[in-house]
Amino acid sequence: MQKPVEMNDAVFTKIKNDKLAQCRSGMGTSYFKTGKYEEAIIELGQAVRLDSVPDPVDYYVLGLANDRTSHFTDAITAFDKCAAAPGQLQANCKSLSAETKKKAANSLEAPR
């Protein structure tokens, strides 16, 4: 992607990163739906890092993917970030965070 001459670097970088985040989100969601949880974690992790305003749905799916791979600490972090965002997922993410904390207390965390 080439930067338009009239656009400053900061605005261009923000727009570029937001578009990349959208692509990473789609890829991550696709990987999650096909059971490729490690790939989903990589893509969704990039999506929430690149996006200027990360989508709570990305945190939600990232939390689920981390939970399914026994990365409980990362799952709790993702669910907590989802729960901090206003919207319909807030209550569900709070509940999933609490459930994952209980699971983490009784299960071994997978190595990274």
C-alpha cells in the first residue's frame, strides 16, 4: 500500500494497521472455526495489537482459542479485555473469565 502524498505518516499508519487488523481478524476467526486454534491465536493476537480500537469479538474468540489450547492465563486476559468493552459480550466474557480462572486452578497450563 502506498501512502498518498497529502496524507501524514501517522494517519496513514493508523489506517493501514486498522485494515491489517481487519484481515487478521477474519483469518483468525476462520482458523478458529476450523479448529486450528494455534493459528487463530496468532492471527487474532495480531488483530488486537494492530487495531486502534480492538473489537471485543476478537478478544472473545482469542479467549476461546486460548482456553481450548490450555493457555489459561492468556484466555483470562483476553476475556477480561472483552469484558471491559461495552456491548453485548460484556456479561458473557466476565462469566468466561471466571470459569477459566476456576479451570486454571485445577488444570495444568500448556507451555508456549
